[in-house]
Amino acid sequence: MKPTLVILAAGMASRYGSMKQTESFGPSGETIMDYSIYDAIRAGFGKVVFIIREEFAENFKAIFEPKLKGRIATDYVYQHLTSFTGGRVIPADRTKPWGTAHAVLCCKDKVNEPFAVINADDYYGRDAFSKAFHFLTTQCNEQTYCIVGYELKNTLSDNGSVSRGVCEVDADHNLTDINERTSITRHTNGKVFYEDNTGSHEVSEDSLVSMNYLCFAPGFIDLCEEQFNTFLDERMNEPKSEFFIPTATKYFIQSGKGVVKVIPTSAKWFGVTYKEDAPGVQASINALVAAGEYPSALWA
């Protein structure tokens, strides 16, 4: 059975100010997602599942269905605030979606095979999809998941500081911890530092970081359901609380259910968080097209 690519596209794009998931960046109007799907198809994935908000489903499908028809199977999952809440009364001030692990939970009964999860608005690179496909088809099981790990130097921004989850691994490349490092920048001396409340600390530019490219067996969805209920019991009344994939992944490791491999990729990551990032993303894609990595019209 071919693995599935799950794309998280239900975010409200609040910082960006528009529906950035469908914004054009490529020379023929391609979105960042188009490049991910193209890379997934050539790696061997069999299906793509879009997690979106139902209110923009019609617009979304009109953009993607004509391009992908006959190339890869597609399916859609809607992330509703009431999904999997067990009849609990949702607080009136809750408008934000419940988070990325809840989005994965919404795939229950739609995804029954090994799957990868990525963000809609991040470019991950061809090598990452090859590595993920190889893992999903040769190593993935209910006791073995993975994070595709990026070298920190391949994820830095020229526009300012970034926050990254820096992975710690054991001798077998199993994840032992992820530490969220904020305000990471390259200094004028070429070295990379992060800031915290104790000051400035050097971090190796070769450190592996998680950019939310993860691979799971389908049982992870059941684990998300179990943990979402715990989350709701504890934090439902916090209007901005979110149930994240790293939280569920950490629980998987700490409860002894299995291991999470960190599989390195040489790919260069880039993404769009703020409108100011858009020209840089466009230039990066144009450079990849010029280098022959992608055709100038992906779906021609």
C-alpha cells in the first residue's frame, strides 16, 4: 500500500493576513503546496489528504482538483471546532482551531495507511520526500515513527531571527528530546546563536531541527484521540490553548510506546510566515526552476 501525504492547510493565516495556502509563488502560478505534491508524486506517494476549513473548501478544490486529476488520489478532511470533542460545550470565546494534532485526529477513518504530515505553507525539498517515502515503506510501524530532520543552517532566514525545535538523538538516531530554541540568528562572525532568559548561547549550524515533517503509522491517529480528550479535560477553557503534534509525539516516546527516528535530509527549507517573506520564497523557487529541479509549468 502506498503511503499518504497529509497536508495541514486549515490554519487561519492570521499572521499573514490572507489565505497564503493558495497564493501563487511559482512561474506558472504554482503554490508552495504544488511543489510538495509534485515531489510526493515523484517519490511514490499514492494519495494526498488536505486538511482544510469547510468554509473555503469550494475555492480550494477549484484550484487543486483540475491540476491533480489523474496524477494522484485526493481526499479532504474538515477541521471543525466540534470534531471529536465528545459532546462537550465549547467555550464561547473559542474561535481558534484546536491545533495540529487535532487536525491529524480529524483524519480518522480517512487515513488507514502509513502517512507523512507537512505544513501547507512550507517548502521541504525533493530529498525530504524521498527520505520520507523510503522510511514509510521500509521502516514505519506502530512502534517506529520519524521526524525528517533539517540542518539548522538550511532553515535560517535572512529577514531576522527564527524559532526552531532542536532535536537531540541517541546513538541509534532515536529522538530523545526536542528543545524549542527562540531568536536564532547567524551573527556577523558566522556563528549561530539563540537567545533565552539567561542570555545568548551558541548552537551548531549542523544541529538537526524539526520543521513539522513527520511520518507515522495509522495508530498515531488513535493516540491523538486519546490525548485530545486529556487535553480538553485540562485546557479546554484556555481560549488560545492548542494540541500540537510534538506534544502527542513526545507522549508516544515518554510513555514507552515506541521510538521516533530522526532522519536527516540535505534539503533546504523555506517558508512563508509573514508577507515580507514572499519575495524571497518566489526567488528561491525561480532559482530551483532555473537549475532544472522543476519544470517552469509543474502541471503542464
